[in-house]
Amino acid sequence: MDSHPPEDSSPCRSWRYALPWLFLLSLLAGCPPVLEPDPGTPSGNAGEPNDTFDQAIVVTLDANQTARIAGSIPLASDVDVYNLGEFLAGDRIIVDVNTGASRLDAMVALFDGGGRLIYENDDRNNDLNQLDPFVNHVVREDTMVLYVAIAASPLNPTTGTYDMTITVSRGGAVPPTRPQTIVLDVDGGSVVIAGDTYTVGPFDTGDISPRYQGLTQVVLDQIVATIEENFAGFNLSVLVTGRDPIPDGCAGSTVLLGGTSSTAYGLAQQIDPYNQDPCDDAIVYTEMFQPFRFGRTLTARELGTAIGNVASHEIGHLLGLNHVANVHDLMDTTGTASSFLLDQDFTTSPLDETIFPIGLQDGIMLLMFTLGVTP
Ligand SMILES: [Ca+2]
Ligand SMILES: [Ca+2]
Ligand SMILES: [Ca+2]
Ligand SMILES: [Zn+2]
């Protein structure tokens, strides 16, 4: 059975595994004395308020570079933030969350000193229904402070207790960046995403609307130019079927253009942190880009820009980027179709509320860590 304390909103009870300074606070607050924790019991806890980076509880690692934290998410909107102090590039952090019999479906996110997301995990293995998060990450860049934040999964608002073990090993090597090839599949083909096979014919703007008949090549050129502009400076290259020779086997991540959907403009196979999988695929449902969704007929250049921005968004997911709330950011999920016509870029924006309740995503920084920059 699990060793979590029962859920209890009493501040005295929740401090029973308190750090020494919290013990003093508990005395000042009139709580009964707290016994020293037994060896093996958690070394810290989630004393509120700890909902922001400024309020983060300082966690001190023991001689084994380990800390155990017992905490609680009593409201689905709660966040607990911990300050792990300075990290250097190459330091590895492992965060192992156990919710035991608690109903909490937890999610963990690591942030740098600027509140910028560096890694997140909701479920260690969704396929096996293992919903406790697990993180094993090598920090790419020195940061004065590394924050570990835990909250209920925004997709599954739940409450309950958690037990979090943090282990750090210092002084390793920073994983190398890796260039990525994108194969833009425009001559008809198929991709498999989450068990579903999507098969489309050759990309033809006339399939979007009769008003776009005969514009296929000029729109396609603008799609490619838009993707290349969005990733300018990064180690990412675009091959186009029918235009470029495509190597056999996995030539890179395929982005298929075509088809329609009742729910989305595009779909990526996964959000792939730090691009562990260089062969994952996506689709942009180009037949969704009908004039009525924009309130008017677009120029060929506008149509190509819109499709190119959505393709860049799906490629962003395949490289590990999450959704943000900023219509000028390519990873935006809040805007209407008209925002695809803006000069969207990878930038620094608040994480969308469906991703995590606090923090920023710096798309440029994460792409630099993942792809590297062109010489
Ligand atoms: Ca909290
Ligand atoms: Ca989870
Ligand atoms: Ca990938
Ligand atoms: Zn998306």
C-alpha cells in the first residue's frame, strides 16, 4: 500500500513532514509539536502558498543528491512549485512522482530561472494507463534556478496527494543537437497517426475551393517558403515530393498535405520533447482552408502562408513544442483561422492553459537545444 498521509486540509497535519523552518513556523502558528521524520520519510512538503515561481519552496538535496517531497493538490487549480537551486548544463534531474491510491492525475514541468519550460511530462505511459509523471532530463543550459512544478493534468482536473522523489547527478555531457529533415508529401500518400491511417490524393488547391483552381504550384511555393522562413537559422531542411529526390526508408518526418477534418487544421503524431523520434509524422488538412473560414477569398500568397504556418505548428509538435496562448506565436492554440495569416513566429509566450497553469514557452530556445543552429 502507499505511504501517503490521508488528505487533510489542516495546515498542522500537512506539516507533519516539515522541514525544520516549517517546524518552527508550525509552532508559531500554534500547531502541536512535530516529531522528527523517520529515515525514509519525505524530507520536504508542499506548504502553501507555493503556487508561483516567487513563492517556490526551496528544496535542499541530501548527501545522495536526492529529495523526497510529500504534497497535496487539494484543488484542481493548485500548483506546487519547488526551487532546486542552480543547475549547470549537463546536470541530470530525475523526477519520479507516485500518487499511490490518491485520485490525482498529476503532471510535472521543469522551468528555468526565467520561468521558461524546459521539460514536461503528464503520464509516464499513457498506453499502459500509468498516469504518474516521470522526468529524466539533462539540462541544456546553465540556470541560476531550476523549478520543479506539479499540478493536476489540465486534461484531467483531479485532486489528491503525491509523493515526489527528485534525484540529481551533476557534470554529465549535454546531448548533441540533431538536424531534422521534413518531407513535405504533396503528391498523394498516407500517414498513420494514433492508429488511424490518413490517405490523400495529390495536393490540389482546386480541392479546397473552386476559387483556388489552378493555383497549386504558386501556393505550394509559398507553403515551402513560409516553413523555411519560420525555421530560418535552425538545422532543419525541407524536401518536397515530386521536386526533390526522397531517400528510401525514414528520410525524416513526413508532413502530408490534404484531406479534411471535423475538428482541426492539422494533426501531429506526438509532442516529442527534444525530438527523440526523427521519423514521426503529421498531416495538414488542406481542404479545411476554405474561404468561409477566413471570411473572404484569400490571395494565393495568403493561402500558402496560412497552410505553411499550420505545417510549421505541426512540425513544432514533432520537435517537442507545446501549445501557447499568443496569436503571434506559431504554437498558438487560441486564435481563429485569421491568425494563420499573421507573420507568426516561434517566440516566447505563456503556455496555454491546457498545457500547464504557469510558465512560458520559449520556442527559439527549445529549437536551439533540439535542432541547433546552422553554421
Ligand atoms: Ca500550491
Ligand atoms: Ca498524469
Ligand atoms: Ca520528432
Ligand atoms: Zn497543435
